[in-house]
Amino acid sequence: MSTIRKGAVVAAMLAGAALMGPASAESQQSQTTFKPLHGISVHVGSKHAVGYYQADAGVCELTLVVGEEPRAEEVVAQTPARFRAAIEAGQHARFDTGEGKELAFYCAPGAAAMSVETMQQTAYTAAR
């Protein structure tokens, strides 16, 4: 897939996510599964993440764009951040949203699918 086409896919996902509005954030499940080149949209507090992945030799090549949640009455002043991660089949990667939550992406065997789960971060204290 060319760089221009990938950029067009991400732009289309961002535009579609902005149209979904806040109602979809309430109805979203805690874990969602998606296939290669299918877009994913996740609402996490004041943040919004959109992305997709490509399967390459059993590896999930994830592209994720995270930015402020769009509002109809405002123009988002901050530029969204773009992340890329190569996740081996059967493994996972976590992305911190900066609001006490993180997104955990799991790559299924053979990179046939991915799932994403929103997780609450908690402080860890070692037992004495």
C-alpha cells in the first residue's frame, strides 16, 4: 500500500470518527476485535484514537493516531500523534493515553486479527 493511500485511509478514518459523535463512546465495548486494513475507533476520556493494521509474515504492523476528542463547536488546536508498532503474533503492545488509561493491542495467532482493550492504570506497591 502506497504512502499516499495509507494517508488517505487514516484521513478517512479520522473524518468518519468525528462524525460518530459522543453517543458511540458510550456504546463501545471494552474490547473490540478487527481484521487487517479495517479501521478501529476508540474513545478514551478526552482522547480519541483511530488506526488500522496490516498483517506481514505473522506480525501485526499497527498504525495508530491519537488526538483530542473532536467537538462539533471547536477546532482542535493540537496535532494528533501518530504511532507505529510491529507486534508479533500472540504478543501485545500498550499505549499510554496520558489520562490514567492505556490501550492494549493484542495480535492474534498468524496476525489474522487484532483486539484492543481500554485498561485503567493502577499504581503497584510491592508486598513487604
